[in-house]
Amino acid sequence: MRALVTGADGFVGRHLLEALARTGYDAVLGAGGPQGAGDFFPIDLGDGDTLRAALDVAKPDIVFHLAAQASVHDAQTDPQTTYDVNIMGTARLMRAIRSYRDDGHAAPRVVLSSSADVYGARDRGDYPLTELLELRPANPYASSKVAAEAILLGEARTFDLDVVVARSFNHIGPGQDARFAVASFALQLARIADGAPPILLVGNLDAERDFLDVRDVVEAYIALAARGRRAEIYNVCSESAVSLKRVLGELIGIAHVPVEVRDDEEQMRPADTPLLIGSNAKIVSVTGWKPKIPLSRSLHDIYEDAKARMAKERV
């Protein structure tokens, strides 16, 4: 099996490449940003020619489409760029796949990394969220993912392409950008442990999230590539919600440092969803995938990764 991974130089992409190698994919082409890096083939979601060139080189059986503008905060600051990357970038990828097929190649299956943000805020009775609920995007990022999903499903029905949508809930793990809450907590704690002032800035700690380790997430993507049903949507989640307050408390215990926690207005989102918890019954029943990594291990590994990053900052 051969795979093309858009966004392979990102947080999830790096973990996916490692998992694909372990799974036995005999050729994996990581497609990075416009400049490329190392072994990554250079692509640009704004340039359909680079997407078609990546397909010609990779000759993939599967395309894992991870490349996206993934920050809710950045999407609210600059919605247009988010729409250009997440919506039009997905449309250009699908056009490149149609062109590739029209030239006589077998079209690859496409697995889209979408987001549970598409569900928006819900009544308590709606939880755990299932794939059959209507969508209520509450920010530009969520709207862009709704549109990307619609593009894939429309292409499947109109042009007979093979697509699967993975609606991922909050994933965490080593290597995540510190713009995201859990990675930010860990990096701040590592700096405090190294002698920085014991003040930790946070956003809304009351929000409850369905956290899943990124290493479980990428195993779900591989399972969907192999066994997911064509033109269907699958939640990728743990089926349990944890407050950010509890996550922070566990990280403080792991770091074993005294801290003063302060609210940071810049980290408060105007349209924050108070609770996200999903049902994974569909993906479990269809593929057999189940999450394996407990939150305690994820947080320990995240803190160790933060300490390593902090050490690099000192060099």
C-alpha cells in the first residue's frame, strides 16, 4: 500500500508517518508546506499543480488529507485565510485527484481529517454526539470543516470518488503546538520548573473536552483507510469528557511545582463550546478500532516533551 499525507510535517502528520511505517505501508510520501522539508515532497494547497505532481510521484492507494489551518483562534483572527486553506485547498486536492484519474490512474481513497467543532454547542441531552446530528458550526474554523466535509461527500456522489470523513475530537500528545491549551500548560510548567516565575496563564478551564491521544487518532485514520465505509463519517473520540481544570491539575501534579494560575483574556474564546463528548460506537463497530492510551500517559508524555522543548530553548 502507498500513501500520500498532506500536512505530514505537522503535529498529527508526523505521528501518522510513524504509524504508517509500523503498519507496513511500503511507500509513504509526506507532503509538506510550500517549501518542503527533508524528505517531504513540497505541496501548496493554493497551487493545484503541486497537488497533482505529488499524486504523480506518490501513486497512492490512500490520501490522508491532514493539511489545514487548525487553530480556532487564528481562524477568528483571519477567517479568509482559513477558508482559503481548509475549503479551497480541499477542493483543489479533489480536482487534482479527478485529473489524476482522468489520465488513467486508479483514484486513491481519501481520508479527511475533520473536527468535532462542526457540532457546536449542544443541549445536554444530545451527548454523546453521534454522526447523525445536524451541524451547528459556531466559528470560522468549524464552518471551514463543514464545507470541507461537504466537498468530499459531494465529490464522492457526483464523480464516484472514494472518500471517508474522520471527525476527530480534541487530540493531544507529544509535539503539539503550544498555541493549544494542554501543550501550553505543559510548556509553561516546564519553564516554571526550570526557574521561571511561578505564574501560569490560562483560558476557560471549565470547558470539558473528549481528549484522545494523537497516537490513537492516527491509528483510527489507518483503520478507516482500510475498513471505513465509502462516503461515510466517523467520530474519532474516547467517549469521555474531562475538564481543562482537571487536566491542568494533573499536569501540575506531574510537574510537581507550586504555581499561581491566572486568567488570560487573550485565551478566552467568544464562542467557546462548554462541552464536547462523542460516541465512537460507529468506528468501533465498523473497523474494530478502540483508543488504548490513557489520559495519564498522554499528559506524562506531553510534559516530558515540553521539558525537552524548554531545554532546546536554553541552547
